[in-house]
Amino acid sequence: MVKDDGLIRGLATRCVHAGEELDAQGGIHAPLYNHSTFGFHSTADLLDVVEGRKEGNLYTRYGLNPTIRSLERKLADLENGEAAFAFSSGMAAEAATFLAHLKTDDHIVCIGDVYGGTYELLGTNLPGLGIETTFLLANEAASLASALTERTKMVFFETPTNPTLDVIDIAAVARVAKSVGALTVVDNTFATPVNQNPLDLGADLVVHSATKYLGGHSDLTGGAVIGPKDLLEPIWLWRKNLGQMIAPEVAFLLSRSIRTLVVRVRAQNATALQVAEFLVAHPRVRRVNYPGLGGGPEVARKQMRGFGGMLSFVFDGGAMETAAVVDRLRIFSIAASLGGVESLATQPITTTHHGMSVEERARRGIVDGMVRLSCGLEDAVDLVGDLRHALS
């Protein structure tokens, strides 16, 4: 990215320095301002901030806190967006985005598998507000145009998807969505800005569960939405009035974590590929879902710079036998979530997609024998050894 000084800076450099300024004491990173409110020298100064004539600090629930704004500048920079808003969780970011850009009688198309909480939000919560969602499988993305109506205002998807790791063509979907004036919103949690930038490919907004790779240490919960200011402005109002603001302490930790994002994700990319290649060759494994296998499908090579630390596989057994495999793991922890420095294993039927009906899981290929792995920063040979033991 070209900065004001004309220099082109790489992603690792931007992870460290974007959004950061020396404070009055010369701190090399944005400090923690654990304040709920900020004072002014005069009423005129206060009104300049309240009425938007000057940037300033006012009230943390509004996001007008220097620690939070530093984080948001960093997030916007990494996704090549005009601006960003940080949230208390990824679900808060998604919910505010839907509520800001949809109203009663509007229609969403959701492509591919999504996190179970997102599926519940789209399939259970929003219909109560008169907002309906059509769910397409990832392999039905080519039929998107026929699913759009004059009521369609948004197309939403994750890529790679959770937990089947399908890759959806962002540019192709965005072109079709734009033909009817619908927004394209992409959850970039699995890929991260290290591997993929949806805004550069035509998406209108990008959302993240910052709890995952951006946080990277399983010690915070947060979310983000990034995009152009005009699309973010209505989202800000929902965040403010629903109280979905990220805490300054969490924003401080998240900025800390993002400084190591590139080295972490690139290492996890490499480890996940080694683990996937081991699993492909194992006689008790029916299928491995990882977009980097064999160089990856064409769409993955086209839009991704790396294939991520997430993969899933289907064991040759039922739910109980698969649980026994997971229970024999010693380095992989049995836990929900993903993206941390430690490796995690989970059965989607018991965690992320437990609330989805059996019929819907079957339609999506989320079978009883599926195990989702989040590869951390351990030595790949140790993770392979752990899986070999558990599968034996």
C-alpha cells in the first residue's frame, strides 16, 4: 500500500505500524485508554467533536476512544478499506451489519456453509423482523442470479466456508449481486487479510470474528466490519445504540495480536497443508477438506495468497467412533473456536453446528464423522503424530 510519503509498505510492516502514533509520552504503540468518558476545555470544543467538525474523544460506547480508533485504523489498513468499526464480538458485527442495511420485507441470499450462530441469526432471528434468507449450497453459487429478486438487498457468505472449507468466487458473486443493487458482504475470518482481501475483489463490506486469527491467542472476544464510510455510517448507529462496542482493554490486546498476524498465519498455512497431506493418505479418512491440497482449486489460487490454518476431515466411522478419535488426541485440545496459537479439534455436530437440524447438516455434508481442525503454532510433525496416534 502506498502511503503519504510515497513508500510502499508490506503487510507485515502494516500489521505492526498501521494506526499507531506516538502518544504524548512517546509510547511506540497506542496505549490503553481505559476511560469511559473524556473531558474538553470548552463547550465549543465539545460541540466540534459531537457535530463531526473535528475528530476527537468523547465517550467510549460511541467508539470515540483513542485505543479503539487506533485499532480501527489498523483494521481498515489491513483490509484496504476506507474505515472500520470494532465490535464486542463477530456476531455483534454481523448483526449490526444486517440490521443497518436490511428492513422488513428485504431478502438475503446466503451462499455456502456458515458458522452455526450466523445460520441461526439468519434463519431464526431475522425472519421475526420480516427479513427472509435463501440458503444456497456452495456448489449452487452459479445459480445465484436465479435466487435474486427485487427484494434482495444483500448476498452474504464466508470463504473458505465453515466447516467444509469450500472456496466461493468473491468477484463472480459481487458482479451478480451488483446487477440488482445488492450488497456483497464477506466473512473473511478463516482467510484473514494475510491470505485474502475481499474488498479488492469487489465485496462491499468485510466482517471478521476478531476472536479468531486476528486475536490469535484465545484470550479475547471481538469483531469488526470494514468498508467504505457511507456503508459503515448506518452500522455505527446500531453499534452505539445496542451497546456492541469493543472494550478498550480488548482493543488494546487485539492491536497487540495483530502485530504478529502475518508470521502466525503464514506458519499456520504451512502446518495445515502438512496435516492435510497426512490425512489424505490415511486409510481411515474418507475425505479431507482443505483448499490448498494439490495446489488448490482454480478459484482459490486466483483469489487467495495462502490457504489458511483450518481444515476438516471425515473419519470412516459414526459419531461415537469419531468422538473416540477426538478423545485420544493429546496435543490438539477439544474446544470450540479457532485461530489461536494452540491447535484445536472439534466435531461440528457437537459444537458449531449442533443446533442445525440433522437433515440440514446432511444436505450440507456435515456428517457425524466430520472433525474440524484449527492448526496452531506447534511443530507440524507433532500434530501429525498426535493424529496418527488418535486414528490408529
